[in-house]
Amino acid sequence: MDRLGIEFISTLGMPPAEFVEVAAALGVEHIGFAPAPITDNPHGFAPWDLRNDPALVRATRAALDEHGIKVSLGEGFLIMPELEIGDSIPTLDIMAELGAPQVNAVVIEQDRARAFDQFARFAEMAAARGLGALIEFMPMMWPATIDETLAFITDSSAANAKLLVDAMHFFRSGATRADLARIDPARIGYVQLCDVPMPAQVTDYGAEARHDRLCPGEGDLPLAEFLRALPSEVIVGLEVPMVSKARAGVSVRDALAPCVAAARGLLG
């Protein structure tokens, strides 16, 4: 099984069909996808949003079929104050139409009771469409660690919920390979791969996560050990947005090519 993927923020707003073509050109079979960009747009791509453009959804599906690319993860789901997760049903439908097997939520809501309720609803809506529901933790907000996230899943009572493990957030939270080794592998649903300096060299964690990650091997993370401790069948998506390279005139494909090669080296 070829389990390498490319995550949508790595392309810095590239339109969907072009993203699919780049993945195919790089020999990558999986992509993580969202309904619209969330990063800066240094390449000057035309704006797009699948949620209000059915023709674009159809064109994206056609591009996936043409190139044999699979959407491995649906993104863009937020659990946050004053936002009802039920309003994301149209986006869930789009992800199901594009063939995503699972969708990922990020929790910004710090009212824990409401967060549990909203995630449980998200998982229920996903299950109704045959999708798994993932939750991603990051040290800048609760849940901030693997243990907190596993407890969150348990407290939400979501039967189809699993953990998304992002290398940056994992190591910046203080976790180690030993933390992965004690987790039931069945609880891990997806992995996102990048490299970063340790400790952090910038103060704006969110900006670094969205715009300035490093190619595997260019930072300080023990990625080979990290991957060896994870289930061997889980998709590993490259999440390597590099705005600085884009601003220097490096194309998306040329920026991602060494990341793909490095990831393949790590995965064997």
C-alpha cells in the first residue's frame, strides 16, 4: 500500500484540479482536502470555495477519477464558540461526494461541555455518511496532548472517533515515541508529517503551523522513530506549507518534490 499523501495547506490555496494534477505528477496517490483555502496565497491563485460552486465539485471529482487520486481526509471543520457544527452538513456532503473516508475537526471551543456535545454531533453526522470522525490536538489550546484528546473522545461517546496525530503538534506538546507506543493503534486514524525546529524559533504558533513548516529532515524532529511507532496502514499526509519558498518564486510542485522524496525515504 502506498500511504503517502499531501495535505491541502501544503499547496497554499492552489485550485482543486491543479492540486490533483500536482499530486499525480509527484506520484502521490492521496490528498487531504478542504472546501476552501485557509492559508496566505503567495502564488496569487484565483479564489475558490467548493461550498458555493457545484460545478467545481464536479470538476474536482472528475480530476480525481482521471488521475487515480483519492481524498484521504476531509478538513475544514471547526468546533468553536457561536458556531453550530450542524451548519457544516453541506461540507460533509461534499467530502462524502469526493470519496473521503474520514473527516477531521479542530476544537477551538473551550467550554468543555459544549465541545463534547458539538463533537459528538459532528461524529454522528459523519457516521450517517459512512465517514470516520477524527480530532486533532495542538498544544496552543485544549485538548493539548494525546491523553487529553483520548479522554475527549471517550467523554464525547463518539463510536467512530479516532485521533489525528500531527508531527509538529505532537512533539511541541512534549510527547515522545513512548506515548505513541502505549496507545491502541486502532485509536489512530491519520498522521500528518512535517519538520520544525525544536524548540520553536517564532512566537506565533498558529502562523508557523499554517505557513512555515519544514521538509522532513530539515528540522529537529525524530521522524523515523515517530513513524515506526505508528500503525503501518495509516495514511501519512505531508503538511508542509512553505510560504517563504513561494514568495521566493518556487512553484508548489518544486517545493513539494523534495518533501515527497524525504517522506518516501522515511516510510521505506
